Amino acid sequence: MAGAGRVATFTIYRQTYHRDFPAPYVLALIALSEGPRMISNIVDCPHALVRVGMAVAVRFVPRGDLVLPLFAPVAAPTANPEPEGDIP
Amino acid sequence: MPRTAVIAGIGHTSFGRLEGRTARELEVEAIRLAVSDAGFAPADIDGLITDPGPSQPVMSGIEPHYLDLGRQLGLDPDFAGTEMLGGASSVSSVQRAAMAIGAGLCSVCLCVYGDTALSAAGSFSYGRGAEAAFGFFGAAGLHALAAQRHMARFGTRPEDLAQVAIAARAHAARTPHAQLKRPLDLDGYLASRMVAEPLRRADCCLISDGAAAVVVCAAERLPDLAARAVKILSMGQAHSLSTIASPEHFDELPAARCGPAALARAGIGAGDVDVALLYDCFTIVVLMQLEAYGFCKLGEAAGFVAGGRIAPGGALALNPTGGLMAEGYGGGMLHVIEAVRQLRGTAGDRQVEGAELALISGHGLGMNTHATLVLGR
């Protein structure tokens, strides 16, 4: 696993469900380049610029007792990105 | 030759915030109404299938829900059980009753949904398995992922989701017992607060206290079927036990397998349905089911619902009571009850002229489970 993938779908939580997860935050389904899919968060990206199809790369971030694989955009996100091919 | 099952009686409590009522009281009230509507006496009941709703436990210790309810009713049924298919449970309870009757295990079976999810439950903020570590909570977040993907694949817009919510409110205005009758227009929809983008509060169904019951019986038990009994023409169930990690998880509901198959077994297609009662926990699920059942092609639901097609007076009578979005959260049993009313011709202001075929769906356990009923006059 190279830790590279694309956003298959996502949601921006705007309601806080748990005190450890204050809204807003981005929950995404990541399609890893090797095939498997996983739920994670998109970080280091303005929420309004997250897109289905966006190329992302893993970064490991400590959260409480865990170290979680979160994902950030590979390229600086823009409001009107070039299409990146089929939806993963 | 299996015996034919019919729905002979319907009954429900009021729906909304029913402070101080227990789920058990509400269930008993709905059952009494349904048994009386069918013209049976309590002693005639020999089957009991229950849907304990989103907040009652399926099991209390070692006792399943039906056992305590049946005991309070004074029943020693020949057939009993509690459904565990989430939002598909009410529809599947009727299926289970019909199968038990067909196989001769019982003859007059109660199917009951009941819950006090609004006044008794703390919240629906449950974590979604290990993925709660990423903040994956609740049903809205899951369906928001489905909605966002539908938008990316097909260009579906918030204005298209809005058609479902707006139509539901307009329908509810003609439903005397509806929980939410306040009208909704597009501006109101767009102003509704975001829960999990792209889903707003107005995309989410209600949470309710209430109970609803039907009596399913062998056709031969009713000497005069003409007036009140509605035939179960066909049934279907499909489960997609893939996890969220599966590529098709958000792209094909199990409804796409059992829905068209159930319609075909009834000898009809989606275009023949006079009234559709589709499980509407979130607006996006209605759009996805319209595609899955073949009312329109995959990706074309937004165009299908445009122009008021599912609003009162539109070409497709869809959830004429306002459904889970506005009538009240009744599992799916209120959908079954409205189908029976429509086929009996007793739906009042909501009556679809000459309705002969009704489709009912139940969608549950995330995107994993679906159940279908086709009823006929």
C-alpha cells in the first residue's frame, strides 16, 4: 500500500455528534490505488474544495491513543479543478 | 398449494411526541384497532411478529421483544418472532406472516411496529463500528456519502433532493394524523440547517412515538373478502452484505435485485403501480429506489421527480401520507397501512382514483437490506 488514493465520496459533518469530533469536519471514503476502500478524514484542505475524484495521500496523525491514517490532497486544491478521469 | 395471505385489518395510534406513553401501551392500542378493523376477536389471533423500532431493544436480556408483548396480550401463539432488519423490519414482518400462513403454521397473524423513539431515546448518534474513530456517526452521515456520490456520478442537485421533501410536506397537509404539516418550499428547504452535507435537516425523516399494526390472515378465514381485505400479490427481499469498502456499496441498493423481481412475480412493471409507498428515511433513498425499481433509469431520478411528478396530483402517487418525512416514523408499517387504505378506497382526500396495485418498500441496516411487498385489490 503506497498510501495514495482518490476520494470516492465524502460528507462534511455540520452537526456535532460527539464531543471528540466537533463539526465541521470531512469524512471521506478513500479508494486506494491498490483497490481497497476505507473511511477516513480529509485534512489540510478547505472544506469547500473537497471533491469526489480528488487525489489524496495518506499521513499518519496521532489522535488520543491511536495513530490514524488520514488523507490530504496531493496538489493544492482549487475551486474548479480539472477532471481527473472516471469517478473512482 | 400454499394458502393465500391477505391483509385484513389496520390500526395505528397518533404519531408525534407522546410523552408519558410507553411503547407497550402504544403497541397494544394499535393492535386492538387492527384486530377490531379486521373483524376478528382477540382469541382468533394465532401469530405475532414484531418490529421494535429504532430504540426498543430486539432482546431484553434473554427475552426477545415479541415475548414480552405477546405475554401482555395474553397470547400463546402458534407462530411468533421479532424482526431484525432495521428499517425493512415492518415490511419483512408482513412477509414472514404471509409465509407462515402460506405454510399452515398460523392463520391470523398480527404484525406490529411500535416505539417511543422521540420521547424515550437519547439520540441516534451511534458510532458506525470501528470507523467511529474517524467521526463516522449516525444514519445521516452514511446517506450523505450516498447522496454526494449520486451527485458526482449523475449531476443530481440539492434542488432535486428538495423535490422529495417538499412533496412529502404537501402530502402531509392532506393527512389528518400527520406529525409535520408545516408547508415547505424550495427557499425553506435551502434554508434548512445542514446535518451532514449535502443532507439538510429537511432531507431527514422524522423521529416519532407511535405504533402501527396490521392483521395478516389466510384468505379462507374471511367469508366475505370483497370489502376490506387486500391481497399480497408478491414479495421480495435482498441483502447486500458488502461493507462500505466494497466498490458497489453506494452504487446499487439491494432493491435493484428484489424490487424488479417482485414486480415481475406479480406480473407487473413499475409503470403499472398505482401507488408507491417507498421507505423514505432520507430524500436520497427515494431517488435511488425510483431508479432501482425501474420507475426511471439509473441516474435519471432527478429528472423523474422534477415538475411535481411526485407531489399531490402528480403522475406518480408516491407516499401520499407524507411518509417517514412528514406523516411520522412508523417503521414501514404506516406505509403498509396507507397501501391498504388506498386499495380499499378509504384514503379520503388522498385517495388515488381506482387504485388497484400498490408497491411498498423497506430499506434497512445502512445500505444492506431491502424488502418489497406488492399488494392488490
